[in-house]
Amino acid sequence: MPVRPTPAMGFIENRKPMKAVVLLSGGMDSATVLAYAKNEGYDVLAVSFNYGQRHEIELAAGSALAYQAGVKRLVIPLKLGAIWKSALIGPENGKLSIPNYQDTHIHEGDIPATYVPDRNIIFLSIACAIAESIDAEVVFGGMNALDYSGYPDCRPEFIQAFNKMLRRGSKAGIEGKLRVEAPLIDMTKKEIVELALKLGVPLELTWSCYRGGQKACGKCDSCALRLKGFREAGAVDPLEYEVRE
Amino acid sequence: MPVRPTPAMGFIENRKPMKAVVLLSGGMDSATVLAYAKNEGYDVLAVSFNYGQRHEIELAAGSALAYQAGVKRLVIPLKLGAIWKSALIGPENGKLSIPNYQDTHIHEGDIPATYVPDRNIIFLSIACAIAESIDAEVVFGGMNALDYSGYPDCRPEFIQAFNKMLRRGSKAGIEGKLRVEAPLIDMTKKEIVELALKLGVPLELTWSCYRGGQKACGKCDSCALRLKGFREAGAVDPLEYEVRE
């Protein structure tokens, strides 16, 4: 049976390792994807966005994670300011506040106020431009569609449609040299925590809370789903929380 | 026969006109699309990008065009610097120079050095985020796939795939409230010049040349295709050129 070549095998054959771009927000999911890509043998460039997020503190987490992983990282400024309508963007959008998890998911399928229009479309597009420019073959993102907030740009059908669009609209895509992968897309938060622990992700360096205070709030979507994952995995989240529910 | 409602009819019915976002580079094509969108009755917000283009002078053209048309305009800074590999981005990419038209299209289907990886994917994504945030129903772009440089992100199959991706990955897309339109996509440069003249586009304010000098060079892809359009339309381009070939 022929063996499928993997990037790691490149080392044996004395070839350069394949390159990948990893979207690194600084949260648990993207930190896990960073570790996953490195573990697959990719030469990784991490990309973070400074887009006016209230939890700008995640950028410091991204910085620490990239340093710890020994990978280079670009921080792209993308300031649409108050015009980008989302509770996650502040302080310009001061009137929209971050809802608690229990207030958000009353009706199944509702998209919460923390939805940032077209965020992952933009982030993936820019990451693809960088990947295409440095001859990277894959852009990894931490999107997942189970135990998530219901954002449309985190679903498998979106990733699939994005890849198809990339195969029509970019040189590297047309030539079959670039694709987007979301390795966590079908995983529960429990499984993501388990994978993170297995890969030795420094979870104490990550930041997930949307509120971006001194401690994680424990109540927003992002905290609630993360804590659920740790609870179900029988593990303890090393972060400090205002409340652990 | 039922009459299809148009945005212009909104005025008659005393409704607010529908909103549109127009990608306005400052070139002839986007200036024509701006006039088209206004003529269709849309309340237009123009969006331009300062992305390190050598021909940054096009931003001044965009400014003049928006002022003349009486529409608001956002200029989004998007600096990926030297990492965005293209002859069109400088001076960081100093080693890549703008080729002349006759050197570019020797082999049919070649994508020239002025291709900017994923540029229209990024521009459309950000324009869609703005459109979704202000409840605009359409993003207009000036892409066209006849008499063009062969960029993959200017072809109808790309626009189609982008719209499909938008219907998967964004709230407005899923709800059928936002789409991308490229009204010039199947038009020759001759037809674009004719439409521009018909709509009264102030062509003397536009800027197309990739080289961004004091006068248009007349030799790059963008100049050559524009001059061809005027020639075939039997009209005279009001811009000053170094050479008119």
C-alpha cells in the first residue's frame, strides 16, 4: 500500500517542511490548532488580528503562545471601528453589551449579539493572501461547530464553500496549491480540551473570555463553553475565573 | 404582468432607498459601477482600500469621484506590506516591476506579475462586513472578465462562488439579505467606456495606470486595456498619457 507523504516525512527526505499559516486568536481552540499544525510537521506562520475586539487582551495571549511554540507571528491591524456592528467590538459599540451564555441560547439557531459580520471570511481571506505570498499550502483555523455560539462562519458548510471559492478566485487555489482546514470543526469542547492536553498546549497562556477583564468572567458564551469542555473532560482549567458555573 | 420593484420605486412609495456598498478603487470600471448603482436608485457608501498599491494616486481619484457623486466614502487601511507578494505593491516589493502589456500576455491564460493574491476576496469580504453592518443589500464591484488581465478574482465563476460562500458563512447571506454584484463582468472595455459616457461618469477624475506616475504610462495592462476601450468606442480618453499606443 502506498504511504501518503506527510509534511513530517519531508525531513527524512531532506526536503524543506511544508508551510502553513495558522489563525491564532489566542484562545484555546486556535492554540490547539497551532499545536496540531506543528505536530503535523508544518513550518508555521501565525496570524492574529487587531480588529477592535473588546478582549484585546487575547492578542497578548497570542503573542505568548507563538513565543512558546517558537513560531513567527504577524499581527494585522484591521480597524473598521464602530461601523463593524457587533457586541464584541468596542468601545465604539458601547450600546451593545456582551450577553451571558444563558441569555444567548434561548432559541435554538439564534445568532448571538457577539456575532461579528463576516469576520472569519475576512480573516481567512487575509490569511490566504499571506499563505499564497509565502507558498504555504494550508491555512488552519480553529472553527468548530459543536458546543459553539452558532456563528455561521464556524460551520463545515462554510469552510467547504470558502475552499470552493478559493479554487475559483485565487491563483494558488486554481493550481490546487492552497486550501483551508479546520481540524476541530466536528469536535466537541470536551474533545478539544482532551486534544489540547494530549498535545501539551500551554492552556494557562490562552485567553477565551469575550469580556477581557482581569479574570475570565465565566459567564459569556466563550467562557461557558470552555468551562463545559473542561468539566466534561474531567480536567481543571488553569485560568482564573470570576465565577465557575 | 407584475412589476418588479426597483430601489428607485422606493422613493415613490415613500420608503427609504435601498443601500449599497460600492468598491471604488478610483479606476474607470469602479467609477462606472458607482454611477450605475446611483442610477439604479441605491443609497451608496463607497469603500476604497489603501493596501500599499504603487498607484496610491488612485485613492485621490476615488476621493474626487465620491465627492462629485455626492456619496460618503470609507478608506480602509490594509497594510500587509512586503509580505503581500505582487508587482503592484511597493516599494517593498521593489524587485518586481510592473510589466508592459505586450510582455504580459504572450501565453494565453498566464496570470501576470501584477496579480495581488486574493485581493478581491479580501476587498469583497470587508465590503460585505460593512454592508451587513449598515443593512445594505448589495455590494457592487467593477470586476470584468473580458479585455482584462486574467486575474482569477475577476471572473464570473469567482463571483458566483463568493456569493455561495456568503450564503453559508454570514448572517445576512443566510437570510438572503446580502449579495455581491459585478454588473460589468461580461462587458468589453468598449462597452464599459460607452456605459461610462452614457451615465456621465467624470472620466477625467479617474485613474487606472498601475505605475502611478505624473501621467498615465500608456503601456501597463491597465492603460493598454483602457486605451483599447476608448479606441474601439470611438471616444477620446480625457487623461494625459506618456504614450498612447
